[in-house]
Amino acid sequence: MQGASLRHQPSAPGRKPVPRGASRMVAKEPMSARLPKANFGFLKSLLWPVLLVALGFGTYEGAQRLLPYADRPIARINVQGDLSYISQQAVQQRIAPFVASSFFTIDLAGMRTELEQMPWIAHAEVRRVWPDQVSIRLEEQLPVARWGDESLLNNQGQAFTPRELANYEHLPQLFGPQRAQQQVMQQYQVLSQMLRPLGFSIARLELRERGSWFLTTGAGSSGPGIELLLGRGNLVEKMRRFIAIYDKTLKEQITNIARIDLRYANGLAVGWREPVAPTTAQPAVAKN
């Protein structure tokens, strides 16, 4: 038996040996790709605060240099509003200490507070007007009634005390605890609207400490004033009862009525005026 033999076959000249197994050609990476990349994120996060600080500093410096040219002295005070109880001169005198300031340094809040401390000013609005003016808009108090003997009440039920009260004696007079100013004013407005169609006005309305209400009408076309004793609570219901009975039976006798007591649950009591005794003429005595 002849043995098998292997012979090495020489490769043909000019032919490359065939590589055994799977293989592929890989291109070399450029040197720039193989170097580590620089991280600029930190520099960016640091750059923005620096820019903001620089911008703020530049703005501040620019404002400081321009401020002396823009901050002018106050040249004019413009007062607006329908003023019936106070004068322009009184307002100008009140704010005179503030006017010496410049446009940017004037104390607007202090000026407003000073104006609203004047008795007749209910609200003040103060603002700057470029380049050297201040505009003031005033809202005066609207007196609706007297509060006690020394103050007036506005339409919001807030008391204020002007210097002269002699010119306001024609206003109705309201009384009550100091804490009840708005309550008394609200009751006055409601009861006044109910009595007006009958020709009555309210001359006096009082809330006493124990909660009882007393009302006195003014003299007018319906006759002399009468006193209404309303008691505690249910004032509107009691006033409606008075109006209904007045139209039916009391209207013809109103000049003889002094007071009406409405403190009863389902009725009222009438207090009559005392009749005036007729005056007798004295006989003339002839002298010789």
C-alpha cells in the first residue's frame, strides 16, 4: 500500500498569498480625531455671568454720568380735580417742602400721604411727568351728613373733621358709637329712600349703645318733623308698616302728631302734639 504524500506547491510569481479566514480593510483615523477634544462647556458657563456683570456695570456707569443731565429740578406742579372745599393755594402750600427735590429724587409717596392728611382730600394720586413736572389728581370728600357735633361723614360712612362746621348745619345729623359709622350711614341711606316718596327727609338718626334706633324727620311740605321710635332690628319692616298706615289714616293728622312708636310687633302708637292755647288780646286802656 502506497502512502499518501503532500507536496508543497510553490506560489506563482507575482501573486500574493490569499489570506485565510474573514478579513476587511480598515482606514486609518486622522490624527485630529484620535486626539482628545477640548471641553468648552465650563468656559461658556463662566462667560455669561462675566458678560452680565460687565453689562450691568456699564449701564450703572452710564446712568451715573447721564443722571446730572436728566435729573432736572421740578419746574411745575399740575393739580387736577374738581375742588369745591379746598383751594389750589392750600394744596401748593402743603406740598412746598417736597418741591425743592429734583425729578428723580422727589418723594411721591410722602407727598401723597401729606395731601391725604388734609381733611377735605379723600384720595390723592401723584406721578412724575417728564422732564420736570409732577401731576397731582385730587378727589375731595363728599359730605353727606354730620357725625355728632364735631365731624362730618362722607358717602362711604367715613368721618372727617374740617375746621369749620357752621356751614354744614343743613346736613342731617347722625349719632352712634364710633365703631358704627358705616352702619349708621347705610341705615340712613336705606330709610331716607323709603321716606322720600312721602315727602319726608331725615333730620336726625341715632343708634344708641343698646342697639335702639331713633329717627326724627325734617320739617317740610308734609308738616313739622315727627319722631319715629324704631327700636332694635327689622327697621325696613317697621318702616313699611309706618308707610302703609300713614297713607291710610295718619296723613290727614300728620300736623298734630309728635311721635310714632313702632316698637310693637304688629302695630304702632301715636303721640299727639299738645294743642297750643289761643292767645287772648289784651284790651286797650285809654288814658286821658
